[in-house]
Amino acid sequence: MEAVALNGHISTTVSLCELDLTPLHFKGASLHVVFMLIPMLHNFNRDKHGNILETLAKISNEGHLTPIVDENQFSLEQVGDAYAHLVSGKAIGKIVVEH
């Protein structure tokens, strides 16, 4: 949230966390949380959510979105270590688990 521009937008499919939204208020920014799993499981508005994912893929492919990836990478055999790193609060960005 600290990286968002003035009047910027943050979109995420992750919501299982508690956030202090103060930085968004000070920047006039907005947060959009898209719950993807429920519509997929219940076959409700799946096309709409497919369009959202297609739009995000386009934005990413055009270079307008840069994912933050944690410097630590794990093998599939180390998935427990990867999870421990995630819940430790020390992970920065997404965690990569390679097969």
C-alpha cells in the first residue's frame, strides 16, 4: 500500500489478512478485493470473473504490473518450509514453490 500512487488503485484476490487502511486514506487510493473462489465453486458469474482475470493478464503482459516475489524459493519437497516462511511475516511478496 505504501507504493500506490496518489488516487491509485490496488486490486487483489487475497483477503485473508488484516490491513491498516490508513495509507490508502492519506493517498486517496482505493482497494478492490475480488473473491474468485466462491463464484468458481458455485458456478456464479464465472464469465465475469474470467473477464477480470483476462484483463489482469493483459495489464500484466503489457508491463503495467510487476509482481513482487520473495527472494527465497522452495522446492515442492520444501513446501512446509515455504509455508512457515509465509506465516512468519518475513516473506516479501509472493513465494515461489517449484516442482
